[in-house]
Amino acid sequence: MENRQVLPRSVPEAQGISSTAIADFLKAVHKQQTMELHSFMLVRHGHVAAEGWWSPYAADLPHAMYSLSKSFTSTAIGLAVGEGLLTLDDRVVSFFPVEAPREVSPNLSAMQIRHLLMMGTGHSEEPRMREHPRGNWVEAFLHAPVEHEPGTHFVYNSAATYMLSAILQKVSGEKLLDYLQPRLMQPLDIIGATWEACPMGIHFGGWGLNITTEDIAKFGQLYLQKGVWNGRRILSEAWVEEATSKQISNNNNNTDWAQGYGYQFWRCRHGAYRGDGYLGQFCIVMPEQDAVVAFTSGTSDMQAVLNLVWELLLPAMQPGSLPANDEAASALKAQLEGLAMNLPREQHDSPREQTISGKVFKLDDNGEGWNTFSIRFNNDEAAVVIQNNDGEHAIRCGRGVWVNGASSIRQGIERRIASSFTWRDPDTLELTFRIVETPFGYSVVCRMEDEGIVLGIKQNVGAFDSAPIRGKA
């Protein structure tokens, strides 16, 4: 975070929030076994009143935003509208005469940029762009059937957001993130952002952005301040109002996914709105409370996170400042600094360490594509080596503590990883891996059987557990 412009810090009471209420929120998170938060930042009246990262996640590490990326793409479109590069009434097919079908259906012809923004493209289901044989996602989108009149039918559609990125690149001559750098990222001092791209080099738009928790909070604060940052207008107030207002109905129940959808922003209960991403990446803007809440997570129950915000944080926000409560503020500070992911710490002495250290186990065919597995123990570290078709992958693990490194073994590309090991019992070794720039983590339970080994892999979220993998020395 060195040399980075940060939001001002404050004790909660000075911003009208009880430290005890924030502590109760954190306790409630801890009690919900299925709720895995990686970071939390609460901003009130432009000041960070509380912040914390569950170790090994950390303030300076970027985190995958998934669909929270969409709100940044929407912002780029708002900036482009302000510069006269396009209008919301522009027809989508007009930008891509080469990729468009020979016969353009009336519904496709009627599809405008605003319909991409509001997820009202008219599709019955999201176009399957990735299946295009030549990797031309624009062509795949334009050739998908459009069953409904645009603007009348909500379907959550990351392909629509990708098309916004493609259109922006077409009219500006710059990739999405490059376009945003001088207009949004640099003014907010968001440093080191990355955005993944399709085979044609177009940034995904609907996902693929990687930034830090404070970057999320700054973005939300910009919208809370109606587009003004440090006295300078970044985004038009009219755009902020339009983008965060209900543009289309999206459901008829009483959850936070049924309050209407704006331009790549969800409306929430309690007069709030948000950008959000898969497995709990949140930028929640609460205009009535003059507050922003940012989360990164690895949780499958995103509604549960929002419920706790409404039940515990929202009512704790008072109009004025509260009397100082040094004891409660100090206790909250210690609680925030001590946040950590649950780590298996039940240690057993195992004679297996000596007998298996350095042995190479040949693995049966398996869905992971792993060929061999070995582990070598050295005092309080273990060096795990897994070989697959891409080569050898070495990961250092700490005994009941995290060791930081990098690996590409399960995620395809190299990412930062924090790793640990512990013996559950004399015959069962548990390896814990956290891919700390993503929502994902997994454990490998290694059960020793005579001259063989059985590996069981369990992921923290999603149905990605592997069948047992057997191997022999």
C-alpha cells in the first residue's frame, strides 16, 4: 500500500457507529459456518470506520472480483457517453457489421446499448460465447437467438457486459482497463488493477477484474459522492443516478436479488444498491446512511452476508457522532487484527513423517490430471511436489501456520498461495491451500495405507470435490 492514496481512518464512534455493533457483526459472521469472508471494510462519512482481513488474505493483495467487474464496465460506458463516443440508444449491431448475421432479426436490430446495461437484451438465456469455434465471442453473441423484445425481459447475462467492453474498445481504440486508467483508476489511485481478456484480446467486462478491498471501497465512495472525487468531477451525477436506479424488474420475491436492476448495479432493500460478484465480492452503497461496505469472500450464500449487514450494521449507524468508547474501540481493533481463516491445528506426532518423507507415489488416473505426489518434511515445513502433464509443482507448507508461495497446480495460471499442513492422526495428513487472490481454497487429506496413499481433495466453495485418488510408492 506504499505511496498509495488511502481513505482517511477513524474510530467508529466518531462516525456515528458503535464499536460493539461492529464486533457483534464479526461474531455473527464467525458463528455462521458457511459464511467465509476474506475481507471487510466499512466506510462512513468518507472515513474507514472498520477494516479487517482474515489471514492469510491481506490488505495489499488483489482479489478476483467476478461480476463486481460489471459495475466498473458500466462506469466506462458512462464516461464514454460523457465524451460523446456513443449513446445508450446506439444499436448493438451497428458496431459490428462484419460479425452480424446476414439476416438481422427485428429483436436483434432493436437491441441498444442500454439493453446490454440493464440485462434486458431479449435473450431467454445467456449466449454461449465460449463455444465459438474461432474464439470470436462477438460473433457468437450476435448469432444467438433473441426471443424477446429488448427491454422487456430480464436475464442475467455476462455476455451482454462483454459486448459493452467490445463496443467500448471499438469506439475508443483502447481496451477497457486501458480506457479506465486515466479516467477512473488514476484519479482514485487504484494501482495494479488487472483485467483478463478473451481470445480476441477484448477484456471480459462481465468478470476478470482484480483489485484490492480498499479499491472496492473507493469505487463505492465515488458513487456515494455522485461522481465527485477530491473535489473533481469524475463521472456525471446524471449517470450515477441513472445507473443505480431501477431500469428493469428482475424478480417478484423479497430478496436483494429482486429489487430491480440498473446499469450493471443491483438495487437492494433499505434504499441501497450494490455491485456484486460470484461467491460474495460486494460493493454496497447506502446513500441514506452515507456509508459504503466492501467485502471479498468465498461464500455460496451471498444473501446471508447482506442479511447480516441489514440486521446488525445498518441499525447501528446513528445520525451524529457517538460518545467515545475507548475500551470498545480497542477491543474491536484487536478483534479485527486477529481475524484469521480456520486452520487445522490439531497436531499429532506421526512416525509416518520419517517413512514417507521423500517417497514418490505414482497415482492412478484421476480427474485432477495428477501423475505423482511426494512430500518431504524438514522441521516445521513440508515440501509438496505434484507432477502433472504441465510439469512439477512445488509448494511449501508450514506446520500449523501459513507459508506464502505461488502455484498453478489447480487454477491453470500461477497465483499466490498460502499453504499449511497438520497431522489429523498418525496416519492422516491434511494439507490446506488458500489461493489468496481468489475466493477459492482447498484441502488435500492424505491417508497412509501400507505402501500406498489415498488423496481426498475438498474445495471450500462450489461442487468441485474430487473422487479419492489412490497411489503407490
